[in-house]
Amino acid sequence: MSWAVVRIRGSLHAQTPIVETLRLLHLTRANHVVILPERDGLKGMVHRVQGYVTYGPVKAETVKLLLTERGVTDDGSPVKADAIPPSLGVE
């Protein structure tokens, strides 16, 4: 199972360990989302920044919708539904 982690606050007046953890999670701005596997190490990182993020389990359909509606590739073009890797569990 995977988690969707959404950053809901900026890092103004945040302590350095929290800012660094947000950077390591690739949550660089407010309203950004990352999909993370449910692992103990990542769970600890999310727990550290819980005042700055919201998180929860995510369904495969939601991941597909998120990627097709909002996802972009490295070159800035939109993600197509047929380009989503099967390793994400999306059909």
C-alpha cells in the first residue's frame, strides 16, 4: 500500500530538521503531493513533519487520476495514461 503525502504549510519559522526532512521527501512547496510506499523509515520522516503535511492511504485509481490530471514529465509535458508504469499498481 502507498500513502499520499500533501504539504499544507510553508516552512517559515520551521526548525532546520523539519525543513531538511521536507526537502528529502521532495515536498518543496505548499500543496505539493508525493506518493510514498508504506515503510518504517518513511513513516518516521512523515511523523516528524506531521504539523506541515497531511497523509493517508491512496487507492490506485486516485494515483492514476492524479498523474493524468496534474502530472508532468521531466521535460514539462503532461503524463499520458498509457505512460504510467505498472509498478504503481495502476491498470
